[in-house]
Amino acid sequence: MLALEKARRLAAEGLEVLLTCYNRPLADYLRQAAGPRERLTIANYHTLCWDMAKAAGHPFPDTSVADPPPGFWERILPDALLAALDALPRRFDAIIVDEGQDFLDSWWDPLLLSLADLEGGILYVFYDDNQKLYRRTNAFPAGMLEIPLRDNLRNTRRISALTEQFYQGPPMRALGPEGQEVERIVIHDASEIERQVSRVLHRLIKENSVAPADIAVLMSSGRACPLQRGQRIGAFETTTDQAAEPSKVLLETVRRFKGLERSVVILTAIDDLPA
């Protein structure tokens, strides 16, 4: 929310602004939330690389290929952005990066060279070391001023209290509403997951009148979770794009959903997630 608002304000001042992140579903959400706006470009990092390289006429493997070559995401696409900058006049006055902890160190140089003014250009990076899922070592551009955000306004206090055991860093203040108790369901075999999730969905949707668009079922990407994106869970249809199919429950991996939120989140197969 803060990254998007900063991008909006800078664009309203007449600056050419780029709002980018690693996660593509998050970029899609930010673009939808921003609406049509002049001077504001919103794209995840690899889509930016692809679009800029395409505009410069530089051929390279398509991002839709089923089996991209080694180093495609880590090196080939960022190098394509770097090469494209030599051929394109377009530059940004300000760059806002969300989920900065997901960026590789080698991605920063092509991004910074996208600024119109390397010395006076504006750069904001929002990041949270506690949300690292890719175990990447971060070395952000030099000379940045760090501003800690220590108020948790995103979760209920009960959710915040539960997740504090996994948090590392300065003390946080949970300022959200008290909220409902966090419900835990212990299973003894992965084959029980679909049945238990179906029961929870039935209670939420049929008995408590929660809209499917307000529910996300999140799963690990590991083999321990039997759920598959796009499958039905009991009587309930799922989707990976609730903007297009709001009558369905979102079923997505934790990695692809990270950065987004819903009123109700059901975590499944969490024993398979990295500690």
C-alpha cells in the first residue's frame, strides 16, 4: 500500500515512475489497484526486462517457454534489459521496488541504469527480511537511508501474536483489531488435506456467508501437498485469477501469493514450508 501510494504521488507530480517487484501476481494486483494513470508503469522485474528488450528489437528466449535455459531468470533477462537500455531513449525519473528482499544483487545495476538521472534519480525499496522465501543474500544499492516500519496494521492481533514466534528483528507493534482465534487443524496424512479444506470452505461459504473472493487457500510447492492449482476442492471450484473469476476460491502457492492478502487465508501443508 505504501509503495503504491508513493508511486501515485510521484506520478501526480509529473515524474515518469516505475513500480516493480519480483512477483508477477503482485504486479498484476498493483496495476489493477492503481487503475489507468499517466506516467506510471507497473510491471514485475522480468516482465520489464522482456518488454524493454522487445521494444529494442533484441531477440532472446520467450518467457513462456516450458523449459527456459539455465540462468534465464537470473542472468539472461536482466542482461537483455541492460542491452535494451543502450538502444532505447526511455528512462524513469523514479523507481519504486516492492518485496526487495526477493531481488538478486545482479539485478540492481540494470534497474538503476533505467533511471534518467543516476545521481539525482529517486529510488525507494520496500523489503522485509522475514518474508524471504528464496534465501537470497541482499546487498541493496549503496547510500540508501533505512526507515524501519514497525507498526503491523495488516493483521489482526491474534494472527500477529501467532506469527511472532517466526519473526526476527526489532519489536513490532500490532495495531490491528483483536480478530478471531486462529484455527488449527492437525492432520496425520496428506490425503486428509483436501477433505479438511473442503469442510472449512463449506463452513465459511455456506454457513458464515463469506464470499469466495475473500478466501485464499495457500499451499507449499513441495511434494507433500496433494492439491493442484485449478482443481476443485470438494464442491468448490478454485481459480488462480480471482479478478477474472471472483465466484471461485483462490488456490495458489505461498511463493506466488506472497505480497497479497485476503480476509480469510487457509494455509495447507505448512510442514513442507521452509523454516
